[in-house]
Amino acid sequence: MRPSPHQETRKAETRYEIISGYRRKAACALVDVFDMPVIVGNLDDDAAIIAMTDTNIQRKNLLPSKKALAYKMRLEATDSKQGQPSKNQGRVVPNSFGTRSTEILSEGESYKQIQRYIRLTNLTHPLLEMVDNRRIAFNTTAELSCLAGKEQNDLVEDIQREDCTRSLSQAIRLKKLSQDGKPDIGAGSTILSEGKGRQTSKLAIRYSAFQKYYPATATPRKIETDLIKLLEERQRRRERGKPQER
């Protein structure tokens, strides 16, 4: 907590602003607990942002989009406190102490990984949702973040239309097209139409289609095994029916 920077100076009592712990405070209120331990500090805005984001980053199962935003906010606040020129704030550039801003943040995580997280903030909302839902791999989306907004929107339409994801190699090739300043629609479509290497297609069949053939206790694995046996038997019958070559 910190003394609220927005309080009215005429008031005698000091009001405080919660930097981190809103949920804990709400949980205490729900169970009628009126005392909870807190740390009170006199923080400026940059220090408050750093304290808040440090708490958020340490949470388990934090969505990539939330972690990316936390790292970006912390980087900008760190740059501001260390006197980065405004044009360099939020960028990975050497600061006045001769180190890179992201190296200061990389306690327990490589600075390159932090760079990838920060690049996620350049993604459009639909792509960011896909990485949160694990529909697209993290490293792939870090590369896709270099695409222009229209190119990202085109990619989302392609993924939804084809019901598939994109490999890292495809993302890198799309990135290179964008960086070369050659938004070749034909070349981009060719890359997007390629299948992912070693990608296994999935076939979804409604369980209700087999209910009349199996008891209620039958498992999907049992049904799958029976289907494979039937297909193998069908294939053997076909092979027996083929005329022998002389």
C-alpha cells in the first residue's frame, strides 16, 4: 500500500491506495476479517507499477497475455526511473548504466524470453486469445507479432477457415516477407496453405452415433478399438478379393 496520490489535502486522515492484494482484501471482507497484514511504502508511480507487476509475474498459471502486459509495464517503469529518453522507453536498448533494460528484469527468466513476452503485446486481440488458449505455440506467436495488423488479421481468418495452426518455420517465413516490405499475397497464401510438418489430423465423431450399438458402460477407447478391427477386417477382405497377378 501507499498513501493515495489522489487524496484531498484538507482531510486530516491519510488515505491509502492498494498496489497489490485487491483479491485478498475482498476475500477478507467476505469472511468478516477486518485486519490483515500490509506493507506501507511511500512510492512514486513508477515504483508502484514495478511493485504491482512483480507480484503479478510471480503468479502461477498466469496467461501469456497478462504476463506480457506485466513485463511491458515493468520495463517502461524501470526505464523511466533510470532516466531513459522517452523515445527509448519500452525498447531493448542499453541504459545509462551500460546494461539492457530487459537484463534487469531477467531474474529467474532469460532476458530473451522476456523480450518474446513483451513482443506479444503487438499481437491483435484474436491472436492473443489463441496463444492464451494454447491454440498457437508461444514461440510461434512471438514471431507473428512482427507482422502488420492487416497481415495478422489475414492470418486469423486463415486459421479459422482451415481450422489449423501455424508452425514456427511458417511464422518466420511470414515475418521475413513482412520485414522485406513485400506483402506478396500470393506468396503469403502459399505459405499459409502448407500443412504443418508431422501434424496429425484429428477426426471427431459424435459419441451418440454409437450409443445404440454399445452399452452405456462402453468407453471411447473400446469403440475406437472395435472400429480399427472392423476396418482391418474390411481391408483383408478387399485384398483377398483382388485378382492375383500372373
